[in-house]
Amino acid sequence: MSFTVAIDGPAAAGKGTISKGVAAHFGFAHLDTGLLYRAVGRRTLQGDEPVAAARALTAEELEQGDLRTAEIAQAASKVAVIPDVRAALVDFQRAFARRAGGAVLDGRDIGTVICPEAEVKLFVTASAEVRAERRFLELSAKGADVTREQVLADVRERDARDSERSTAPMKPADDAVLLDTSDLSIQDALSHAIGQIEKAKPATL
């Protein structure tokens, strides 16, 4: 049987880590839908037209290891505002969501657009300052030459672009459970998420 967990939220709120932890805990399949847009963004940086890039995307491209750069993140956020790009990627995500055995999808519009009928919807958030500090430490650990001020500006720019776009803006679904990780450890945040899913998960799954 299928069982879908939709986890949305802004960059660096912790939704990716929580999604992976939830999937591992319950044995569900996991899809970071942001990788779809990052892969399309990478193609555009190489000269491809965005909609054509989305339509030609393959699952293998999501496995390539250079999708986490700041440059690709910005490119992903720009292509994500294009309605035809989003439309081209919808079927891929919905098919994944309804696979047998349970699935966790994280992104910006899973609970509102991709899987409005998901059995569990979480919106993971944190203050812009907390998220920027997390991202700064992550990038610095990888040797990136960035400042806290630059990262905070990038976070706020992405938030504005994601929440103000005309197609599938980032916002909590009406029935989503909000999970603010600003003052939570990863383990505490994960425990909260698991608790919400336990309430909804059928005993037979």
C-alpha cells in the first residue's frame, strides 16, 4: 500500500535531514525534490534551455555529486519559478509518492501542489538567521569563500523568490503541522516528525 509523507520548508531549515531520518526510521523511499530543480539548474548553467532541460531530465542525473554548490542552488531557485519547468517534473514526483511501501518527499510545494492528499504533511522552518548560520558553517566546512552576511542575503533572496513566485509558491498546506527547528537539535526535530507520522501510519505498513 502507498503512504506519503510530504515535508516542505525553506532552505537550511533541516527538512532534508529530517526527511532522510524519517525514511530510514520507517523504511520508506525518499526523494529530495530539490535535486530535480538543481539538476535542471545545472543543465541551464551548461547552456540548456530550462523547459527542455526539465523534460529531458533522467533519474541518473540526481546521483551526480556536484548538485550542492551555491551556484547550482541559485540556478535551481531561478528555474523553479518557471511554470513549464514545474509542470514537466510533476509526474515524476507524483509517481514516486504513490509507490508501494511508503515514500517521503521533501521540497517547497509537496503538500500544497504535488501531493495534496498526502497522509502526513510537515512544514519545517527556522528563522532566516539560524538557517543562514547553518548554511554558512556548511559552506565554510567545504572551503567556500563566503561571509555570514552574504549567506544571509542569499537565504533571504531565495525565501522571497520561493514564496512570491506565481506558480506553486512556498507556503504551508492548510493541514500541515509546523515544525520550527530554530531551537531544536536534529534529534529532537526528528523525534517530533516521527511522532506525527506514527499517529497517521496504518499498523499494516
